[in-house]
Amino acid sequence: METAKEKELYSIKILDVYVALIREKYPEIEIENLMDDAGIENYSRGGVNSLWLCQAQLNRFHERLSLLTDNMRIDREAGRYVVKSECLGMIRSLVLPFVGVRRACGMMEKYAGGLTRSSRYTSRYTGKNKIEIVITPTEGIKEEPFQCEIRQGYFQGLADVFLHNELTVRHTECMFKGEKVCRYELTWKDSAFPILTILSWLAGAAAIAMLIALWIMPAGVLPKSFWLICPVLLSLGLGWAGQRVKSTALARSLSGIHTAREEVLSQIEINAENSKVIVDVGQVLGIEYPDACSFDRAASIVGKKLRYDRVMIMIANDEKTSLAYCGGYGFTEVEKLYIANYSIPFERTDAPEEVFYESFMHNKTILVNDMAWLRRKFPQSLEFIDRVKPRSFIVSPIEVDGEPIGIMIAGNTVTLRKLDKHDTNLVMGVAQHISGVYRRQTYEKQQGEFKRQIVQLQKMEALGVLAGGIAHDFNNILSPILGYTDLCLSICPEDEKMLKYLRRVKSASVRAQDLVAQILAFSRQGEKEYIRCHPGPIIKESLKLMRGSVPKNIKIETLVRTDLAPVMADPTQIHQLVMNLCTNAYHAMADNGGVLTVRLDEIYVKERSFEETRQILPGSYIHLQVEDTGHGMSRAVMDNIFEPYFTTKTEGRGTGMGLPIIKGIIARLKGYIFVDSTEGKGSCFDVYLPQAAEKRSV
């Protein structure tokens, strides 16, 4: 079955324009070789015109010609070449300006019908000096974008021909931009040029006839026939008037070209300046992780170099519950006091009618030039309007991987210039650049965190291997000590002084044995069998046992649920985990007292983005949280608390092995532990243990 690309759709005459253009501007190209490369045989301009081409042949011809000429717009150039005298012929090119735009479009419609079967051309007179041309593709046939370029080039050529009519062409719909058809609107002005030119030609012909008559008339008749010289003067006058009309149109066209050139040069300068601004913003934010100072500097660069009176950057908090001011430019001291505390909450169930909220939540850029409209549309923005008094402004979201992280506002309060689409695109570009820098630095920070964790794991593994070997050797030494001590105790009389010393030896040996067990657990060589257990009752029992050792100035709050799903664990290890975390918590509050809060609930973790600080696999978890109001920890201490033998406690109160062992237990349970602390405010440990599968074996 013949496919759409194999159907004969185009007359070979359609290539005549290309060939004429090649012979004039690209004589180095061999026509026959070009046709052979495109798979077109028997091409001859003076030969048989009954040959037709398929879409594939035309596509190959276009690709090869674009490659040979190194001109990707060769098709538009060919379209303009259609109305040149080299293609139309001398007589047709002279007559065409006088037939009128409407007749020229009708001729094009008729001519196109004999050249292509891929589409249908229809023209419609829609008003005075206005024509609509619609190109509808044939069902099942798919044209290529370069064919639309040919048509646009042809219409540009018509505009050159009818320069005196000031013909303008608008491409309102394009099938290559999602529309069903290509639609063009042609509008023009009336011109006296054709009529004056024709009358000038007629007067010139009459003058020539009169001169011939004067030549053959007798000399005595000459004074009476002197009036016959008038057609000559009339021809010259009409010719001058026609050229005057055409020169005026040409002058207007040249003036328009000059104005467009100046606008292009001005736009190039503006674009260059804007590019420098974007580079400067990137350098400011690229020095370090974005903070309030860097956002201030970025806003200052945008305001000064892009000539905006006010610039403000607002960034959402980590929980995405509110937007807060992070940096700005151009604000007065009074305005700074207001915007420094200005925030937009997202927690309310009823969405606030606020323009910044709208831009952030719906991830769209909003241009506001009418403050009355803003007051009606977003009444919650009235306070901001009354405080800052903007004349116009733009709000653009700052997004990272499709998720907004903040907004950028740029506007004028004194300058009368209204902002337009160009300003909108510019602010969007700066916002995207800020988001790109933010994303890169977030990734770099995350990568550094991952590297730190890898180094930590490697260190822990090396220490575990070393500690495991030492523990085994130490265990071999303890075994005979305990054995012989028990033997001595069994044969020693009750009233013997030696009995007291032997019991101390045994007690110390038992403590050493417990320490060996902890070291083996840390080195992962003391593997245990895990069972389905409910952590709620175990945690409550642990807290009950611990209450007697907690100082009275420390209050214990428990929010522990006992109806949660089980986890696969060793109950002893759960007990050890809770005791260790709670002991550290009340030690941190021993001097000034405080509140120790223990929570147990369940949580379902969804897929997290790469920027999230806590990387947890999706799934259902039992969440244990131990929080205190003690002295807290610095960043340096937090980075080392899981290091073996690291401790901040006084001598005799801590060994530095508690938290490393806890982390090892949680890791073997496929769980996670995170810590958050602020100096002077307290610490919070979050433990996530995966819920046991329903049919998981013991």
C-alpha cells in the first residue's frame, strides 16, 4: 500500500524557483548532482512538466540544498524569489503591481492548485483592503515546516511588489504550532500609483503619436498644431506624480526599516546588559550557600542594573508552610521594618486572596499594572499595596525541579514606565537563574553530606573490625578469670576475708563482659534473631523503670501509642535504645531541669525529592521521638556524636559508646536516626523503624 510519503503530491515545476535562485546566487552548485542526491530523475526546466514528486523526495531536496548552501532559511528566500522577474518573466513582473493585491492572491490560489496536492489554498475577502488566505492540509498528508517558510517568503515578496500599497502580512495560525491550518491576513492601503502610472503611459503613447504627426505634417500647419505638444507635458506630469507616490511609500518603508534597525540595536544592547546582570547574580549566589545577605546583593544588582525601583525575594521555609522575606532593594527604612516581618502563611484551609500566594502556589508569573484591579482581585494584598505603594510590579516564582521554593518581585514606585512582556520575560529569566544556582548549591551541599556519611561509615566499619578482634581476645581472657573466680567462691568459707575481694573481682569481670558484649554489638558480630514485637509496651516499661533515677526537677511527658503495628526487632535492643536516649536527655537537663518528652506514633513516608535533608526510603515506619529542653549541642558536636568514644560528659558519666551502639542497632533494623539541636534550647532525636510485613517470618 502506498504511504503518504510515497504519494505523488508536488509538480516538478515547484523546483523551478529553486533552480533559478541557485543559478543566480549559488552557481557553484551542480543542479544535476543535487537532483540525483534527492532521488529526482529526468529534471529539465524545458522538458516534460507532467512529472510529480513525493514528500520524501522534496524533503531530501530541502535537506541537501540547506547543507550545500549552509542557509537554513533558503526556503523563505526561494519564496520571495517567486515574484522576481527571473521567475515571472519581464512582462508579468511589470504587470503584477497593477493588477492589485486581491487579484494577485486569486492568481496565487489558482496557480498553487496546479503545483501541489498536499494542501488546498482558499482566499476570502474579509473587508475593505483585507484578505484572508487559508492553507488546509489534505487528509492523511503531513507537510514539513520548511513548506510554511516558502509560503511566508512568497507573501514577503508580495509585500515588496506592492510596496506602494504598504501591504502587511500576519501569520495568525500555523499548523506547525498546533493549529489545524495555516492562516494569513493581508491588509493594504489604497494607492494612486497604478492609475497615475497607467495614465502616464497612455499620455506618453499619445505624445509619441502627436510627435509622429508633427513630423509628417507640412511646415505651414505646424503653428496651428502646436497644441499637440500638450500630451508630452501631461505624460511627464503624470509620470512624476506616480513616481512621487511610489517614492513616498518607499521613504516610509525605509523609515520603518531604520526605526526597526534602531530598535534591534537597542534591544541587543539591553540584552547584553541583561546578560551581564544574570552573570553577576550567578556570581553573587555562587560564592556561598544562598543566605539573606547574598539575596540582598542579588536584589541590589537586579534593581540597579535593570532599573527597577523595588526588588524583593521571598523564600519558603523547609516545611513549605509560609513565605518569608529574604532580601530586597530600594526600600526605605520604614518599609524595611514592615517587609522584614512580612510573611505569607500557607497553613490556612481557606486560601488567602493574595497575589504572592497565587503566584507561588500556582507556579505562574503575574504582571500587575492596574492597582485598582489588584485591589478587586486580591483584597488580601491591600496592606502591602498601602505600605509600599507600587505603580506596577511583576511576581515570578523561583522553582527547582518544577517545585516552587520562593518568589521574586520587581516593580516601580516612582518611575512612571509601565512594565510589559519584555520585563516579565526578564524577571522570569533572573528567577530561573536564581533557581539554577540554588539547585546546584543544594546538590553540592547534599553531595558533601553524602561524602561525609560515606567516610563516617567507612570509619565505623574499620573501627568495628578492630573492636571486634580486640573484644574476642578480651573475652578469651575474661572466661578463665570468671571461671576461676566462681571456683574460688564455691570453696571459700563465708567468714573468709578473701570472699569479699573475690566477689569484687567477679563483679568487675561481669561489667567487663557486658562491655565486650557492647563492643561486639557495635562491630556487628553479635547478631541476634529478630521477632515481631510491639515497641509501645516496651518503651512504657523502660520509662517506668527509669523514673526512679530521674531528678525531680525534670518532668517526663509520654505520648506513646500502644496500638501501633509491630516491628522486627529484639525487645532488649528496643529497651537499650530508649534507655540510652532518655539517659542522655536527662543528663543534658540535670543542672537546670526541664521537660523530657517521649513520643511514639506511625508515619508513612512518601517519595522525597533530592533536596530533602532526611533521606528515607518510602514506606510505613514507627516513629520514636525523644526531645529535651536542655543545653543543646553545637554543629561541631552534632557532627561527632555518633563517633565511637566521643563524649562531652564529665569523666565517669559517659564512655562515648552509647550513641554509636544505638546507631548500629537502628542500622541493622533497617531504620534511621536523625538529630536536631539548638544551643540553649535543647535537642530532639527522631528514630524511624520500618513496620514489620504481615507475613514476615520470625
